[in-house]
Amino acid sequence: MAASAPVTGRRIGDVILDVQNITLRFGGVKALTDISFDVREHEVRSIIGPNGAGKSSMLNCINGVYQPQEGQITFRGQTFRHMNSRQVAEMGVARTFQNLALFKGMSVLDNIMTGRNLKMKCGLLAQAFRLGPAEREEIRHREFVERIIDFLEIQAWRKTPVGRLPYGLQKRVDLGRALAMEPQVLLLDEPMAGMNVEEKQDMSRFILDVNDEFGTTIVLIEHDMGVVMDISDRVVVLDYGKKIGDGTPDEVRNNPEVIRAYLGAEH
């Protein structure tokens, strides 16, 4: 599905994304306080914590939805205080959200095609009338999207309106739309929320395949600790907008502060 060749024998690389001293305030309320962590190329980096810990706010800072009052983010050696969402997307960062924002009346194919928007060079008028170059460009993008559909095993529903699909398949379409952007870093905000056990297993497999076969770096928010501990290379833990833990799954699992604040004694 990706333009680049699959990665064999995945190897964690150098730091691709470095978050330094991020503080985010809404009026007098601090959503994030002095948060720092990094993400290495090709790894699965999870962010966990109780509801209200600031996890989604952190992703919103990374992909330009929120502008933090303090701190900076470095992506591939370029440091930014503020970026908008389009700039972040153009640099190679894609995002899924907790709440599905799919076009329910459009087909699976057309929903995933919307992820190719930044890759399209022809103007809107040429696209609307499918003039020569625009038609050829659309055919190339549709071929790419068809490969994503095959990869996610949703061929049987490619022409089905998304609103008719079960929730788990809609989540898969949402992932496909993000993959259509050919991201270097993929931000996943609770991709398994509301899924049953079988759907979670499928989604975990797709996430690992994206990471392993195509080398896409994954930053993941997830509440299912079994999933997090199984698929993550490293985990950062937030609580009330502050970082209370950071390390490998085993290190986080055995961190007394993390156990006290989030995991509980049974873990």
C-alpha cells in the first residue's frame, strides 16, 4: 500500500519527534504542564492515563489543532513553536480522532480518497470536470486507495456507504483515510474504543503491520492496557496534565506512581 518498499526486520531509529516542555492552558485551567518526551522512528509509542489526563490535548498540540503557550516541538530536526494542522499534514503527520468524522453517505472508497487531497496537484475546477490531467491523476490516486482497501481487508465494502457499516469497520475506514496520506508519523487517538475483543485483535494486527511492513511511526492513545503492553515499544503516562511515567511497558507497569495513579494494584 505504501510507495516505499516494505521494511524488513524493523529497527527502531533515531528521534523523529521531540516534544519539549509543552504547557497548554485554557483560561486559568492547565490541560498540560511541562510535558516532554520523544518518539523514535519506526516505534510504537503509546500515551496512557486516566480520563482527563491530557492525552488527546497532547496529540492536538502535536498536529496543530491546539497552540501551546509554552514549549516547542521538533519534527525531523525542524523546531516549531506553532504550526497549523495543514502544515503538520504536509510534513507527514496523519491523525485519527476518538469520534469518527467520516462522510456517512459516501462510499468506503470515496472516504479514503479524501485522504489523498494533499497529494492532488490539479485544481478544483479541473478535478470537478475531470479534465485530462485531472482524470489521469485521479486514476493514480484511486489505484493507491485500492491497495489500502486490500491491505485493510475491506474489499467487500469498497462501494458501500460508510454509514451502513458496523462500528469496527468504520474505524478501519478511518485508519485507511489516515494511511492514504502516506504519513511518516501516524497519531491514533483511541483507535479501539468501543470495539469488541475480535475487532481489537484485528485493529492491533493492522497497526503492527503498518508499523512493521511500512516503517510508519505510531503514536497511540489507548485505554486497553492489554493492547498497550502487547504492542508498544515505549509508553508515556500522563495524569492531570503532568507526566508521571515514561519507559518500556515493563518499566511503566512496575512504576509505583503509575500503579497508584492509574493501573491499580491488580496490575
